[in-house]
Amino acid sequence: MANGTTKISTLDPVNSDDATWILTASFVIFTMQTGFGLLESGAVTKKNEVNIMMKNAVDIILGGLTYWMYGYGLQYGTGPWTNSFCGVGSFFLDAEPEDMGIAFATFIFHLSFATTATTIVSGAMAERTSFNAYCVFSLFNTVTYCIPAGWLWGSHGFLKKMGAIDFAGSAGVHLLGGVSALTSAIMLKPRLRRYDNGLDPLPMGNPINAIVGAFTLWAAVTTINASLAGGFVGLISTYVKNRKFLVGDIINSILGALVGVT
Amino acid sequence: MANGTTKISTLDPVNSDDATWILTASFVIFTMQTGFGLLESGAVTKKNEVNIMMKNAVDIILGGLTYWMYGYGLQYGTGPWTNSFCGVGSFFLDAEPEDMGIAFATFIFHLSFATTATTIVSGAMAERTSFNAYCVFSLFNTVTYCIPAGWLWGSHGFLKKMGAIDFAGSAGVHLLGGVSALTSAIMLKPRLRRYDNGLDPLPMGNPINAIVGAFTLWAAVTTINASLAGGFVGLISTYVKNRKFLVGDIINSILGALVGVT
Amino acid sequence: MANGTTKISTLDPVNSDDATWILTASFVIFTMQTGFGLLESGAVTKKNEVNIMMKNAVDIILGGLTYWMYGYGLQYGTGPWTNSFCGVGSFFLDAEPEDMGIAFATFIFHLSFATTATTIVSGAMAERTSFNAYCVFSLFNTVTYCIPAGWLWGSHGFLKKMGAIDFAGSAGVHLLGGVSALTSAIMLKPRLRRYDNGLDPLPMGNPINAIVGAFTLWAAVTTINASLAGGFVGLISTYVKNRKFLVGDIINSILGALVGVT
């Protein structure tokens, strides 16, 4: 699609050093999918381990495919019908050979954000959705993500025009993902038999994998100071509350702080 | 070996930005070894898990050592006896201090390709070769890879002279690895008791590891669009054929597409 | 803290290309924590798997927090009381906005070295320290590391002034970590029941994780030739000694060579 090129060039100009950095960053962001998969599959019961891992694969397959088909266009399209609510254009993204490297580096970077936003929700739905239903969700969450993300980052977006700046995805990825996650958690209700034995959290099926997942996510973000403070608070508070160190509490404090700092 | 330096400089010139990128890319390609190891060891039966993981370690140890000893020389050597069939020179590669960074960045990049080509074959031999025999294979596969790879990428290569371009290893790594893999699979025949219970694939020993391995490989390549389409076709076809989603089928469609796009 | 900025600028000047490379390298070094965690938790008995993984998390949380609080200042501080034994200044590191990117890239790079030095010791203490005691150790090891590391790398350091060069952490990380590790191993004595069945090493609880950990560490260093030779010697010697290939021996030869080459 020839007009893909001109669309891309309306983004901030990107040189080849930037493209290299964007590709490296995209690799790093993509490893977050491994991290999320291990963390979530380690935290659920053994019998759902494979199920949740495959959900994270579907996030990329279907979330990525739809991002290419219409997500990028809704978020960054600059065709004639573009308005301050959503972009129109650059559907089924393509680029001329001379711009290809930069266009695709930009595309893959934003794609990795979009699939991450979907992955956030999968944790909140863990063990309570069928795989088929999740596939359908995955197809549509691209719309739920891309339109508000365009408000923030697209040149057409009304939040951008009002001067909003979100350079790490605080609102665009985490607030949005968090609200979707909360909505789905409320709709799905607690898992069956969750409170049969009181309020205590269920034991993790595979704590080693959960910790490896947390490490992987941790490595992928260099905003380290927040996580140190978060982890420290987690260490202290889990010990004060329970007289012992709970793996889940500590992991969650580290990751909560990482999200907070974006 | 002083003449190592001059050999290197016959390659395309590489500046320090390129060297940085090559080193980053080599790190990424090296993580593919972790990915292959997890994928293969997760896909075989539990009792062969450690065996196949160690095979992948041997690919790097012996494959890498022989690449340094004679592989690089056969592929890129430009000594007096070089001909259009194979390079001669730069054996036991060394470089003068002033060229060291660039020479070794180039070397490690090509080494990671060479060991990947060997690793492809290890999957096809899984559970049917003794560890000792595999070590011997690993020593010699460097020759099997480096000579044809030199045809494509060495300045002496007859395919290069005919204008062949293969910038992602389509022929040099995947076609070559695939043919070696097929040859070994035919020579080794199916594993014992493979078809005792009909044609259905044997269950994976550790599907979580297999999926983590697939994610790692996926992250390492940024040619993402093909994998999305491949994964999508896999999702649909495994469901249509089996009325359920088979982990192995989906993984294989994603990876097949990634190979296809090189 | 305003004077943080001026401190940073006494380091070698760093441009934005360097900052990109330093951040990439820091990501890579951080993945070593995942590698160490998997290697150590895979090598101990099953019941201590989670314990040792959490120790590695504490290395980053407490080691990182104290590095920010006083470690960096002891190592690189250039305040008025700085002497050839230790730096003073830049405590609770901060930077002016105009220098932020470079200052924090430098900081996170050195932080990853400091936490790695602590992690080296955790392996030597495996299965013989309580989690609480380890947390206290982790807080203080920052001092044990940062003062001697300042001798080598700080502009005030007496070893630096004498012309010592250690560009990969040979003395600063590995010699120091090794001596701390040896000291703690001697203080803690062998684990209970270690020699009940003779001198043979205890079986690994999870060899797959140990190997994945070794791969991760391997990928993180590009000084590959040494590891090939090390692995080769390991392969041969474990076979000659035991008439079989021992996973632990081979892993240790690879990693030993990687340490040796720094």
C-alpha cells in the first residue's frame, strides 16, 4: 500500500541510529512476553499452566495481526477521514523500499506496546476463560487499546493536542490495560472454589517460573530505582504482616513499582 | 596470525556503530541457542530432556571451536589457494589490535550463524543418537555448513559471483540445515516404539519449556509479520483438524513462518 | 542532589551512542541475574530452589538500593573528603535533567556490576544461610565491593593511579567476589549431611534449569573463544575421569573459562 510511506513520515523523523535503538528496544519489550508468560503460568495452578502460556502466544499472534490490519491505522493513520477521536488510513501497513527499515522499526515498536497492553489483561482473566473465548477477546482488544492510545500519541489525538505527554506508557498501556483488566476481573468473578479455604491466596503452581518471569520483566526495564524501593517495601511489609517472606508479595511489589514509574 | 587482519579487511567495511549493532545482534542470535534448547528439550520425553540440552551446549563448544579453527577460513579465507569452491586462509583466526573489535564482532556474528545451522540438525536427531556420536557429528558439521555458506557469502563464492543474495540465511542456514536435518532423520529412522500407538504425535515431556523456547526464538527475530500469519494459520488449522488446539502444531506454524520469511 | 551532576562529569565523557550501548550492555548484564538464579536454583536440592531464587532477587533489591544510597558514592564520589582509599560524595545519586540520560546509564551499568559481585557470593552460601541473614549480608556487601572497586576504577583509586587496568571486572568483580565467596564458604562449613555418602557431588535438583542458566550467562558475554576451549577441556576431562559426561562439570568448565578471560 503505497500511502503507507507517507503516513510513516508524519511521525517524528527517525534516523538509522534511532532505528537500531528502536529494534533493540523492541527485542527487549518482546522478551517481556516471555516474562509475562512465565510469571502468569507459574502463578496459577499446575493444570492451567499450559493454557495461560498459550494465551500469551495468542496475544502476539492475533493481537499483532490485528494491529497490522487495523490497529496501527486507528492509532496513527492520517488519511482524509482522520479526526481527533481516531486515525484512519495505513491499514494493512506497507512501506516503500526506501523507507522500509524505519517504517517497520517504528511499527514493531508500537506493535510490542499493543500486545503488551493485551497481555496485562490475560493475567486478570487467568483460569476463568476458555481458550476460544480468549482468542475472540484478543482480536477485539486491539481496538480497545489503539483508539485511546491514538488520543495520546497520534498527531490527531485530542489528548496530544491538549499537551499530554506519556513517554513510557503510563496511561496508554498501564492505565488502559489496568482498567480493561479490572473490568474483565469483575465480569468474570472469582475463580470457582477460590474462597473455599478462606481469604489466603492459593499456592503458586510453579514459583520458580514465576520468579524467572519477574526477573525477565525486570531486566527489560531500566527504570530500576523505583523497583528497588518497591521491592524493599515489599520485603519489609510481607515480613511484618506474615512473619515470613511471601514470594508473590515480593514479586508484586517489584512489578507494581515498575508500572508506577512509567 | 598476522594475515588474519588483512583477510578481515576484505569483507565489507564495518564502522564502530555497525560493530555495536553486530554485537547486539550476536547476543540476540545466541539467545536462540537457549530457545532451541528449551524447545527441543521440552518437546521430547522427560528422560531425554537433559541429553538434548547438553547437545545444544556441544553445538556451541565444538561447533564454535571448529569454526574458529577452520570454519571461518573455509568460508571467508582469501589466501593464495582460495578458489570458487572454498576459501583458504585465516585458520585459527586472529587479528591485530587495531582491527580487533571489528574483526571479532564479525567473527562472532558468523560463528553464531554456523552454530545455529548445526543446532537445526540436533532437533531432527533427537532421542536417536548417543551423546558421543553427536559430539563427532558436531565437529564435522562445521565443514558441511561453511563450504556452501562460503559459496553464498564469501568473496570467492561462485553463487555470490552469479549474483545470489541471501541476507537472512534462507539458503545458507535454513535450506542447508534443513537438508542436513532431513538426511540425518532418514538415516536414523523413527525412534524406537514411535508408532506403537498409531500415528499420533507422542506427548511433549515439558510443554511449558517448549513454549518458552518458542517465545525466545520469536523474540530473537524481528520479522514478525510472517509469524503472525503463520501462527494464525496454525491456530485455525489445528482447531479444524483436531477440534482442539495442539501446542506443538501452533509452535511449529509460528517457527515455520519465521524460517520461511528469511 | 545538585552536586550529583558535577560528580558524573568527572567520569570519562560519554556521548549518546555510548549511552545507548551502555544501556544495552546493562540489559545484557541484568539478564545474568536470571542466569545466576536459574543455575544456582537448578543446582541445589529441590527444597531450596525457591529460597535461592529469592536470594538473587534480594541481591538486586538490597544491593541496588544500597549502591544508590552509598555504594556509588564510595566508588566514584569526588567530594572534598575523597582520598585514595575511598570516594566521598554523590550519595543518594541524582542528576540535573540535562545530564540525566548519561548519568543514569553510567549508574545502572555500575550498579549491575555491583549486584553481580554480590550474586557470586550467594552461590557459595547456598543452602546454608537463612533468608534473613542473607538480607543483612546483602546490605553490607555493597561496602565490601565498592571500596576496592573504587581503588581500580575511581579517579581517586590508588590502584588506578598506579596504572592498573581492569576493563572487564577480572579483579574488581571476579577476584573480589571469589574471595568473598571463599571466605563465606569457609565460615559456613559444608552443608549438613553433605558427606554422608562419600565425596561424590550431590545430584542437581533441576539440571534443565541449571543448563538454561548457564546458557543465559553464556549469551551475556561475547568473549566466546575462551568458553569454547573451557567447554572442550570440560567435555574431555569429565569423560576421561568418569567414563561419562557430567552436566555440572561441563557447565563449570564453560563458566570458569568465561571468568578467566575477563
